[in-house]
Amino acid sequence: MEDLNDIYFFASVVQHGGFSAAARKIGVEKTRLSRRIAALEKRLGVRLLQRTTRALALTEAGQRFFERCVATVDGAQAAYDSVAELRREPAGLVRLSSPVLLTQRCLAHALPAYMTTHPKVSVFVEPTDRTVNVIEERLMSPFGRSPRSRTSPGWSRRLSVLPSAC
């Protein structure tokens, strides 16, 4: 796969109407943009831009390439935005394993309030007294018996989300 930065650079040059404007907007030196676009054209074996000292125009190949580049850049931005959304507000599925007694006495009381506070979070709890394998069972947090020892550093951190009455 080619360098995706070149796609971004090319799309920026076209969208901003030239190398200078694109360089100012994206914070890359004008000469670097020019060299990268020239190298891109060389790799593709076609001219993408007709350049003069005062104007810039897309060739037919440039127009086709630009349309795909915009879709690629927009898709990449959407991917970053979707992950950033998770940092703003918790969302998604949380899979837990918990001993039956802990589930009945603590989680059954704590989870409704948590889910009301975080409506985009779904919680799947597997109440079980058996030893679980968090990787194979795709569990995010085991409470109780797991291959990890209760004296390990993460044990108290994992249980700190429970109410103090538990």
C-alpha cells in the first residue's frame, strides 16, 4: 500500500486551491508538499495536476484520483472520530464474569445505577463460580477466581468499582 500521507497531501492541495494555501492549513512546508505530489505522480505514472505559476488544475486522472482520495481521507477521519467518541462518553459492551454471590449481593444493585448514568453501555454479566479464561471468553474484567492471584497489583483496582457495602 502506498503512503496514505500522500493521499492526504494531494487532497489538501486540491481542496485548498494550491500548495501555499494547503501548506499553511496543514502545517507542512510548501516544498515538501510539492516534492511529495511529484513523487506520487511519478509512482502513478500520470500527471495529476497542471501547474503554472499562478494556477493549478486537475487533469482527468487527477480528478478521478481526487474523488477517491477525498473518500479515503474522510473515512480515515471518521475512524479517528469514532474512537474519540468513546473517550468522551462510555459506550459499547462490557463483558464481566463474577462469582454468583458477588453478582447477587453487589453487582445486581450497582449495575442499574451505572447503566442509567451511562446509557450507551450494555453490560453482560456471567455469574459463575468456575475459573474463567478472560481471553478465550472475551471477558473484560473477571471478579473472583481467575488465573491471576488475589495478591496481584490489579486485584484491588478491579474491585474498587463496587460499592463499599459489598
